[in-house]
Amino acid sequence: MGGFFQQLAKTLADRWISLLVLPGAFFLGAVWLSVNLGHGDAWDVALLNQRAESAATTVADLPSGAQALLVVALLAATAGVGFVVQALAGVTRRVWLGQWPRPFVAVAAVRTLRRRARWHRLVEERRALEAASPGTRTREQQDRIDAAAGRVTRLAMAEPGRPTWMGDRIHAVESIAYHRYGLDLTYGWSRLWLILPDPARAELTAAHSAFAAAVATGTWALPYLLLTVVWWPAVLVAAGIGLTGWARARAAVADFTTLTEATLDLHGRALAVALGVGDLAEGAGPLTVSEGEHITHLVRKGR
């Protein structure tokens, strides 16, 4: 039992350092740079060296007790900044997934309509290419059709319903589940999760954790943007951090939604059996629409 708690403490300490202390320490270093250099001397390396040597001398002249207190204060400050940024990660998540708050509902609606109109235009282009060569196609004709299909799926896997690409990836899985299988994932996902085998859960959890880590990374751009008030190069740091988090989040959402759709394909029938809707004697295969609709009726419970 003691070994378990030691390993748990080590894991928590590692997460505390990686998620809070290290990013917070880098940010406090950027704060120090901002205060000491400002806009006018933003790239003055000589001044930076002079200020760093002066600060090091000041710290070295402090009594050992004061130095220890300074270290504790810095650790507390880095952790505090980290906790604030982690709290703001929920805002980043909602923005990236298209769940915009009430003041931006009109903007979200307009953007969603534009994405939907563009998606339908791309679908029509693909259909026109298919109609132009309904019989045997040349390699060039098929390549043009495949390229048109690729443009559609890059924009959204199903008809857009969110103002952002990441939000539409989630929306597409919900749409596919409902229109292909008759299953409302809002109510059905928790039941499906409980009967999934461990390998499937592990893959989905890893993809979701990657997205959460990317959101946390991207959120660190916000405090750096605040530093641009006193040190303009901070905007470059903020842009780099924000773009890195955003790119990683897109990749993680793509992986998560692909795995979720595969989970529906492979384990939807198991959910039907568990709820007494389907019969394993009917053989393996995807969930039928009638089974999905029956499951939806059961799990909604009239809601």
C-alpha cells in the first residue's frame, strides 16, 4: 500500500510541475523581462545582462532564510499563475468547440451559416463531377472527384452546425450517430462508454487527454497577450503558444472523433444487446436504425 501512495504522490508531483510550475516559471521570467526592458529597449541584450547580474547579486546578498522564502514565494506565484490559466482553459475549450456565450450567439450563427453554405457548394461541385462521368471514368476524372470529396471532408465531415472546425468535428459525429444509426449520443454515449472494452476506452481517453493538454497549452497565450502592454515582443510568444495549442487541438479532435465514430460502428450493437434491444444471435454488424431509435427512446426517458 505504501508503494502505491508513493507512486501516486510522484505522479501528482510530475503533473503539478509539468502543468503549473514550469509554464508559470516561464511566464514569470517573461514578466521580469517585460518590466526590465519595456517597449523602448525590447531587444537590448546588454541591458538585459546588466539587469540580470544586478538581480543575481541582490539575491546572493540576502540571508539564507530570505533566499528560501524567495524560492517558496516564486513557487507559490508560479503555481498560482498556473491555476488561473487552468481555470481559463474552459473558456478556450468553449471557443474552439464553437460553444460561444450569449453575447456572441449572433456572430456564431452567421459564421455557421457561411460554413454551411460553403459546404453545400462543395458538395454540389462533387455531385456535378460525378454526374458528368456516370459510367466508366478515367483516372483524371476520378482524381477530380476524389479531390472535390477531400475539400468537403476537410471543411466538415457532415453538414456544419457549429461556427468552428473543431466544433463541427464533434457535431459531425453526433449527426452521423443520429442519422445513420438513430442514436442520440447526448443520452446514449454514457451507456455506451460503460460497456466498452478496456482497449477502446484507453484509446478514447488518450485522445481526449491530448485535446485537454492542447487546450491548456493554447490558454497560456492569454497571459502573454497581457504582457504586450509593457513589452511588445510578448505578442510573438503569445502567437507561437496559441498556434501550437490550436494545431495540436485540431489533431487531437480529429483523432478523438474518428475513434468515436469507429466505436459506434464496432460496439453499437453491444449497446443494443445490453439494453435488450438487439440480439447477438442476429450476428455481428453495425447498429441498425430501428435499434438505434429504440435505444434513443429508452435512454431519453421522455426528455
